[in-house]
Amino acid sequence: MAIIKSKKRLPGIHPAYHKHTMDMETAMLPVPATVSIPMLQHIGVEAVPVVKPGERVLVGQKIGDSDAPMCVPVHASVSGTVKQIGNMLTSGGKNVKTVVIEADGQQELFSAPAPVRADSREAFLQAVRESGLVGLGGAGFPTHVKLAHKDTAKVDTLIVNGAECEPYITSDYRECIEHPSDIADGIKLVMHHLGLTRCIIGIEKNKPDAIALLSKQTDQMGGVSVMPLKSLYPQGAEKVLIYCATGKILEEGQLPADCGTVVLNVSTVAELARYFRTGMPLVSRRLTIDGDAAGRPGNVMVPVGTPVRTVLEFCNTDLERCRELLMGGPMMGIAVADPDTPVVKNNNAILAFSRPQVSYSKTTACIRCGKCVRVCPVGLMPAGLERAYDNRNLPMLRKMKVNLCINCGCCSYVCPAKRDLAAKNQLAKQIIREKH
Ligand code: SF4
Ligand code: SF4
């Protein structure tokens, strides 16, 4: 099945952007009293703690790892003492081993800043793994796995995703504005070590200053170009971006490498450059704080493992007013019930709303208007999928390719009957996975 059916018409929606925090420079969160660092913060395998309760740890020290290929090392984001190791529910909905560190406020580093050297592709990939980097656009795929494509002769293009099409979130935008040279350095590293000849930086047209800055920054870099993209959701979805940047359609079961591409988020690329410059692994995240219940919206740099509550309090937010907390944007974010849920590597926003963003009470019968079909970026039939899910018709769900759903939420957004189509697709995929 073709992922995007026609070059002429790009499906998607135009939600209200609400990018209130675009001009707000990143603030630093003061060192929190404690951090709870989950051993699984990405798509893959949970790390095993390599520290013990009572042990003193320093910023950047590895506190979890394993030999599994899909495991990513986890590092301490504060200096202090390991208070306990237990299980905790993460924003990803998984109950995972978590290292709780009581911070001493010193932020003592595990090692002095020093550049990381890699003299071969293998050494580069190993270094990327040691950086603890995962996709920072939200998906959280291990970066070292993403870069380790086998068909090196076929892959020639790096696509850097700066679309950031989700409403409210401006974390990647601030990366472009505040650290364009890190993005350029990260691109150089990836292109050099993977032998890529071309790089396309995709940014929505509604961010002209980011386009201008990155164009200037990469002006003298051979093979690198900035591509202004239509402002459309979900422009930043990997498959949509590949199509827009190269015209190539990712067929079912294919990976970006099958289209000759590697796709990385702008913040991932910048973080990669910082790791190779300083040796400091990924221990903090820039979050956009917004929503009508957020007291002081803005962008904040936060140590990984910081409780959501601490970040919101820093932003003068009255938690009593928050009826719904989202980790991520309103389209693809995850609602969290517990404000003590820790921030993890692939979080890019905390949105606080005084009332739920999704209304479950006004659902009416499907009127077969077809709007959900017209906006689906991967060419699915959400109304039909919903019927198949309601009847628990697994063969039909498979036939209608529910596995291709990228959970963008466009179908639910446009449905005049307010049917929760995207959520049902998620549940359908889960059932199919469990039956496998
Ligand atoms: S949530 Fe899935 S079915 Fe709905 S529009 Fe997005 S990709 Fe299509
Ligand atoms: S958009 Fe809603 S009402 Fe229209 S066909 Fe799809 S499910 Fe039915």
C-alpha cells in the first residue's frame, strides 16, 4: 500500500497553532530536590540499573545499561545520592525500574568536558549509543540503531526534521533559534561518518526566522539545503516528511533507509554535536510549558527525571486548576494523571489545561461524511477501521492495514460526530500485537 497516495494533494489538517512561546528564550530549571530516572525512556529494551541505593552519583554518570541491541544507556541528570530503586509508571504507560536520586545541588560532573573522537563508522555508532541519545521529536527511537542501517551504498540523504507541526510546542523551534551552529555541526558529523552526500532540513514556512538562520548557518556546507514546508499537520511525521523532501513514498513495511534516507529531528542532531564536543550524554530536555492553566508559559531546560509537578511549579502553575496534563502536544500527547510522573528524554512539552481537551460525551452516530478518510496522511479508512474494531473483527482490521496508522489524530480532529477514531486504532493495534 502506498503511504501517500498522490503527489498533488497532501492530506492533513490545519489546527490552531497556539505557538505562544515561540519568542520565549529557554530558561533553566533550578536543580530539583529529587529526580526519578526510568530505565526505559525510548522504544526498545529496558536498561538494568548499574548503581545501588546509597551510592553517590555525578552528572553524566551511567546509571543503567544492558547488552540488548535496542537498549540505550541511561545517565544521572543530577549529582547526589541514589535514594531508592523501584518500579514507577512512566508517561509511556509502562511500569519500569526507576532510579531515584536525591540531588545535592552541586551538579558535580562525572568527567571533565572533553571532545569525543570516532575514527570509523563503527566507533561513531558506538559513541552515539554511549551518548544515550534517542529521537527527541517524540518517538524516542534509539539514535544509534536508526543510524546503523545496513545498506550503506543505498542511503545518501539525511533529512533533518524541523517541522514541529504539533500545536503549542516550540521546543525544536527554540533549538533552531538558540543553537543553529549545533544543528549544523551535528549534520556535518552524521554526513561525514555515514558517508551521506545530501542533507535536507525541513521546516514549516510559518517559522521564517528559523529557515533564515539555518540557511545562513549551512550556506557553505556542500549538499545541505533548507526546505520550507507547507504549514500542515502532520508535516513532521517521518513518512510525510520523506515524501515532501524527496518525493519518495515509503511502502508498507519499508524503513526510511529503503528510500535512501535517514531522518533525525533537529534537537537530536544538535544534541549529537554537543555530545561529541563535550562528552556530556543526554541528561536534560527542553520542554515547552503551555496551556490555559499554565501560570507562566515558556520553554524550560529540565534535568531528565524531574517530576512534572516541579516544572509546573517553576512556571507558577496552580495544580488545582489543572484538569488535564499532557506530555506532548494536543494531537499526539499522552495524558498523565499523576503530576509526579518524571520527564523523560523524548518529552518535548507539558501542557496544562483547565478542562479536558477531548470530549467523550458528545459522540454521535457516524454520518459517513468521509472527512476522516480525506485527511488521513497514510490513506486509511478510519470509519471502517472503527467499525472493525467495535466488532473486534481482527481479520478486517489487518486487511484495512490498521498497523499503518501513525496515530496522528487527524481523523478524530475532523470528525463531526466526535468519534474517537485514533484512540480506537491504537487499541486495535495493541490487540493485534497481543494476538500475534
Ligand atoms: S490517526 Fe491513523 S487513521 Fe487517523 S488520520 Fe492519523 S493515520 Fe489516519
Ligand atoms: S468523519 Fe466521523 S462522521 Fe464522517 S465518516 Fe468519518 S467517522 Fe463518520
